[in-house]
Amino acid sequence: MRSAIFAFTFHVLLVSAALGETPAFDVAALVTAGKATQQKLNRLQASWIVDTTLSNGAVVQMQMAHSGKSGNWRVIFRIINGPMNLEIVRITSRDGLWYCSDSRGHYKYRAYELPAESTAVYLCLDRSMPLFITDATALDGGKTEGIKDGILTIRQPLEEGLITTMRTAMASLDKLREQAPQAITPESEAMYAMMRDSIANGQSTLIDTTTGQVVEYGNLKLRTRVHSLKFLEQSDESVFDVSIHKWDDFSDDPTVGDVNELLMIGHDPSGSPNRRGGDVDGRLMDLKTGRFRRIPYKGPAMSVGCFLPGRTSVIVSGMDAASGSLRPFLIDLKTGDNRALGGTEFNQGFCLGADLSPDGKTVVLGKFTPGSDLGSQLYLVDVASGNAKPIGKRQDTAFLNWTADGKHIVLVHRENLAMDKPSRNSLAIMDMDGHVNILRRGNWPILLKDRTTIFFEDDETHLWHTCDLNGQNVKQFQDGLPGHFYPTVSPDGKRMIFMRKNNSDRMPVPVEIQLDQPGSRLVTKVPGLWATPAWR
């Protein structure tokens, strides 16, 4: 939850009613009301309800309580779907710590580090605070639809990044409609129509003219309604009392111990053999103790990237709820500070994967923008400044690795991008001018500690091998590790984490192996969908 009340701005608009023109709307009065309500919220204890409707029709309800000046707050999350009305977690924030209760017990975490049982928790928490009209200079281009029962409805223009993302997604659906019309579902058609309407007319926002509060906003895929705002003239601090439970403490600094044992990995607690999930969120796991927490990204969800020098900061790809993009962030694991990287370059598209250069100054990553093919544009991001520049041509690639000289990137190169044909996977190496040299067939490449040896899966046998940077001197590793995938190497280069297929319930599990001896160790027995480990 953000500590300050969000400011929401409004442009001077005329109200156009169905039966004729109404007088100009009193914008000054709306701004005055918005400022007064916001100031009251900063001063008095308050409660309100936030209902966010997800794309599947389920409603995540947040019953909010805010203490005003002291900054304490409490939220009770409920999932409402037809007859189901289930509390999934309650969080009380006091002095920067989160006291959390769910079906697993009672826990204490630092802010944003609760590994929630549902990824919807952080998606909706981002929308938990009321929004108010406090400025009359923005939302240019908005169109007023009318006022009913004191509620003003306007159509707001979308951000350019979101418009671009929607247009490229629509182009992909158009191409799929031509190539495989049977694959177009009614849900896809509804989403296409929603995107087309939103681009043309903007998204509707509802505002209470008596309080200046935004009471409904968002699109059909994620629609939020805020209601039942009430104030207490006399504070009741018992609402925020945390002495009623004994809390299992996970609020320590994870970087105080052996940082070489810290692993980033994705997790969806609701994933199961019957429900694969897929909405994984980033976790930070201590391999010695097995304890894990959420990486403290202050947004809805993230995918893991790489560690920075000293291993007290990491790069992740965080979801931007406003634009729908997945962009790189630098997260300080000691302080919880977040810093966006790349500027406007990443206001659209989806950034996935990251690897740090040997000198620790530059990160390479790929950005996928939905469109007519499956290609990604590679970028070099300067860690200090956050500046990003593209490298090479758009291509279908992944699993990026800097070589020891810092002048080349080892990657997988995919061919045959047609939707109805499998890709041909090859190991490749790219120089800083973007020239790509295909080495040999293979997949999942990762460089070992020396960054001159490629560890890869053979594309035909699906067994693991090593080779040099020319694709030569190929050797099978141990027994080939059948059923293993998505490797990552330890900082000292002596161990690896893999995802391993689990035949008993078909859910992949993370395992650790020693490079100099056979066998593996299960990293965690915690259920759910685990994915995409990153150890360096």
C-alpha cells in the first residue's frame, strides 16, 4: 500500500446530457470538495470498501481501515465468486511492519514481503487507497457523459503505452483470425471489442461530486469500485491492535546471513496438478534454512531477473498496473527501495530475463512487444543511470548470458516462428554490434562459473551437455539429467538449481545438484507452482 493518498487530476469539461446541453460543470467546487475529503482522511480514522472485479468475474473485496495521522492501517481481503465469500488474508500495518493472518497462521513481515496465497492480493492492494480530485489541470481530452444522482461520469483517454500494447495485441488476434480462426474464443472476441472501444472512447471514470472522490475506474478486465467511506471523530486504536496473536517473525533483514545462499524464484501457491496457475510472483529463498519471502516489489507482481554485486540488490521485471507493461526495477533487499530502470523505453511491452555483465555495470534483457511475430528486442541497461539502449535486431530469443570478456551474449536462437509449427532451437552468440552467430542445436543455455563453458540441453535428446563458445568439445553431463530444465548456477559455480519434472503429481519442483557429484536435493516441500529460479 502506498503511504500517501493518491492525487487524481481533472480537466475543465462541459457536461453533455442526453436531452441537451447542461450548464458548465463547477470544476472549482469539485476540486475544493476533493481537497477537503483528502485532508479529512489524512486527519481522521476512516473505513471504506474496495471491490475489484477480475477478468474471470470474481470480486476481490478489501475492507479497509485507516488511522489517519498515525499511518496505521488494516485490510481484510475476501474473494467473492457466486455463492463463495471467503476471507483469504488480513493485514495490519504498524510502524512499517505487516502483521498477516491467513489459513497458514499468523506472520510478521516487512512491507511487501508477505508471500500471499493469492497473486490477486498485491494486484488489488495497489488500488486500495481512495482517489480524489485535487487539481483541475490534467486529464486533457476527457469527455463528459453526464451526471446522475450526484455521480459524474467521464471518459478518460488511455496512456499511449497502453494504447500501443492494445493495438499490437489486436494485431496478433487479427493474424490468428486469418491463420487459425478456430482458435478465436468468445472471450478473445470480447476482449478485442473492449480494447477497440477503450482506444476510441477512453475508459469511464465515476466521481462523487459532493466529496470529489473517484468511486469507480478501470477497464472491463480490472474494474474497481470504492464505496462506503466513513470517518470517526474519535479514534479507535483497537482496530489496529496486534497483541491478540503470537506472530511467526519473518521481518529480519535477509541480507544479514550468507547472501550466496539467497535464491530468487517464482511461486504461485494456488498452483496444483488440476490448476497449473501460472500467475507466479517473485520470492527470495534462503537455501540453508528453506525460509522464503516475497521480493519487496511495490506493485502487483513480478518475474525474477538477476542479482547485483554484493547480492543485496536484485533486478526484477515488475508489472505496471497502469500501463500493463512488465518493466525492469532495481530492488534493494535491505531497505525495500524500488527504482524503475529504462525510462520511457519500457512504458510498453514485457521485459523478461536479465543477466549482469562481468564488471557489474550493465544488465542485458529482452523486451517482447505483442505484435505480428514472437520476437524480442534486446537492451543493454546501465545500472547506475538506468538508461537503456537497444542492441541487435528483433529476434525470438531467451536465456541471455554475458561471456567472460563482457563483449558477447550467449543465447538461444529460435527459428520457424509460425504459430502452427514448433521452433527450431539453437545455441548462438551475439556481439555488441548485434551480429548473431549460430553455434549448434540446443536449448536453455547458461554459462558456468568461467563464463566460457556453455551448459545446455540437447534439442533432440533433451539431455544436458557442455560445450565451448564455438559450440565444440561437446560432453554429456553426468547421466544427462533427464527431466530437468531451467538451470541456474550458484555464485561460486559449484552448484546448480534446476526445475525437475515430478511424475507423481506432474508439478515441477526445484532441486539442487552438486556439479562434482551425482544426485539432487529437493529445495522445498512447500506446495504450489514453482518456476524460473535465478541464483546469480
